[in-house]
Amino acid sequence: MVELKLQANLVQTLDLLLSPRLLQMLKVLQLPYLEFVDQINKEAEENVMLEVERRDEYVEFLKYLTSDKKIKKEADFSELPGLENIGRMEKTLDEHLLEQLDYADLEDRDKQVAREIIGNIDDQGYLLAYPALRERLMGQFSLSRPTVDKILKTVQSFEPDGVGARDLKECLLLQIAAYDFESEELEALLKKAVENHLEDLEAKDFAKVAAALGLTAAGAEEIAGFIKNNLNPLPGALFGGEACQVIPSFAVEKKGAGYQVVNLETTYGPLIKLSPQYLKMLADPKTDAPTRKFLEERLRRAKELMEDAAKRKETMEKIANRIVAEQKEFFDKGLIWLKPLSQKSLADEFGLHPSTISRAVAAKYIQTAHGLFPLKLLCPRGPKGLTAARLKAMIVELIRNEEKGAALSDEQLSDLLKAKGADLDRRTVAYYRKELNLPTAAERGR
């Protein structure tokens, strides 16, 4: 009875999460800006009911603005909100991955190993000849096999999702793991489908897959559709072996004691609307039945795209504003002051599905005075503890601000850190303090 109930719940979850309408909304949400613009233009060309009220001028304007230092120097940024800190946008896949490596919480030696791994990722995003590479890295850096594998996992957590995979199955599994399904049963089902039945799904042998997974043939077909429409077998293909434009969706600018978020997509990007001419034709009683049916279908598609674009704007703005408010210390002081902020906590706060948050931050960027950052970096997918570098910086700040003649003991430092959300005992504080070459409280007091 319990198994039957679980199966019924799983089928209901599958129907809900893999429904074509929801998948379409999620797909629009997860698109990088350039692909989002392409989809709007393509739909406007094919759909008479859709008009582009304002075409995308954002990308061309960014190219112009960054083409010459003199142009940027003479620009009046009071009329161009969010663009003052815009810099170079062209990046190769290698550069894109190495930039993310700079943000990773790895020791210097492990970062050297990660650079070697990144150097062996091909233009499609796949890691070449990993067994031989691992053996070389183990010898070169005196590392164990699990240590090298752990560093590879860090690289595989970078964008684009699926990068650094050793084969197609691993590439798809990495993307499924990044999707943040709320249902563990559904995630396990998709993993089984990829691990054991990828060839059957490709051959459209849905009956075989359904029998193996305990689903209906329609359920197996939905899984195949999800994999085809939402997972990318060539994660590095966007870069095509050349420099690719990375366009920020948001900018954050200092405003008083805080920060203001500018949605660059809606400020400078395309605007769409329904065609008044064809709406009038649809409302005309003289319009014949076949034409009316054609226009009604196009109207439905146009409304869906407009709803998805509005949902994209609303969801991304909500998340970006929340992240910027939470990460004020990061914008003030730099990367090591990044606070733990899981995507699940955002999903709970906004009453959204975790996969919605995951898609909203995927392949989106925010321009800051410190550079261009992936939104995903400022919103870790899972619970993220404070890094060793952050903890050391907190200790340095506490010691720097201690009152003259009242040096803080390691026990007092531990208590103050716990009050700031860093649960460090006295021994760990003493260990970090020694690593920083900071004297004891007694020595500082003298």
C-alpha cells in the first residue's frame, strides 16, 4: 500500500514538474540574455500576434560603450543607469572557468591542479583523457586519487552546468543534480533513466523504459522530452572555441549606505506587445473560421511568451534584490565576505520551487564595481559554510578593532565569532590565529 501511494505521488509529481507549460516557463527563465532575445525575435517573426515594440539595443550599445576608453570616459552615466562599471564582455570557455576558479574556496596548490584540469577541457565542455591526467597530477603534486577527484568535482560545479564531464551520461547527471528538484524520488528517477536507459530513450523505446522504471509509456516519454529540451549535451558549445559575449542581466550601484539593483534586461532590452491590427481582426465577426482559429492559436502562444517574460523579470528581480541586500559586506569588502545563502532558503522565502531558483540564477551575471560575477556565485546552490579565508578575515577584523589595553583572548574571540554566526571553538580560533602570525592576547596587551 505504501509502495502504491509512493508510485501515485511520483506520477503526480512527474506530471506536475514535467508538464510542457511549466517546462516552457522554466526554459525561458533559465535562458542567458542573448538566447532570450533570440527566442523573442524568432517568435515575433513566426507569430503575427506578437510585435516587438522596442528591439534589443543593449548588446550593440555595450559594444559601442566598451570599444574605446574615450567613449566611456565622455559618457553621461546619469542617463545610463547600471552601465558605469561595464567592462570587457568577451570570454573564452577557458577564461570563464578560470574566473570562477578565482572565486572557489581552494588552497593555492589545489587551484594549480584545477587549472591543469581546466586546461584539458575541450571546446564542447568535456574533460579529455582524465585517467591519464589524474595519474600525472597525483605524481606532480603528491596527491591521492580522491583529492584529485574532489578538485574535479569543484570544477564540475562551475557554469555552464555539465562542464568538465568525462562522458555524456556524466554531463547530463551533473545538470540533473544542478536542477534542484524538490522531489528526491523524481531526481532519482531521472538519474536512473540517464544512467541505464539513455540509448532506449534516444531510440524512443518508451515501453521498455516505462517497464524498467515502473512508469506509464507517457511518463517515459515525458522524461525523454525533459532531457531533450532542458539538458545540454554540449555545455561548452555556446563558446564555440572562441570568445563569447557574457552579458550582465543586472548591475549593482552604490546608493547612500546601501546598494541599488538595476535590471539591465528590462532597462535596455526588447519590449513585446500584442498586435492591435490582428487583435482587431480576431474581434471582427466577419473573420472566417479558419482564420479565427489560426489567430486564436497565435494569440495563445503570444500570451504565453509574454507571461513567461513577465515571470522571468519578476523572479530574477526578486532574487537579485534579495542577494544584494544579503551580500552587502561582499560588495563593501570583497569575495571572502560572501555570506552563506542557499537557493533552498530563497525558494522557501519566496514560496517558489527550488528548480525555479536554480533556473533563475543559471547563466545570469551581475555587474559590480569589483567586476562581473555569476549570480550563482552569490547564491550557492546548497548550504555553504563560511570559508577558511572568511573566518580568518573575521578574526583579523576583531583583533584590529579591539580596544587599547583590552586584548581579546581566544575564548572571547570564539564567543564574538559565534555571535556573528561562525561557530568556532577556542582551539580552532587559536589555530587560525597562529596561521595568521598574530600574537596571543597577552603579547598584544604588552
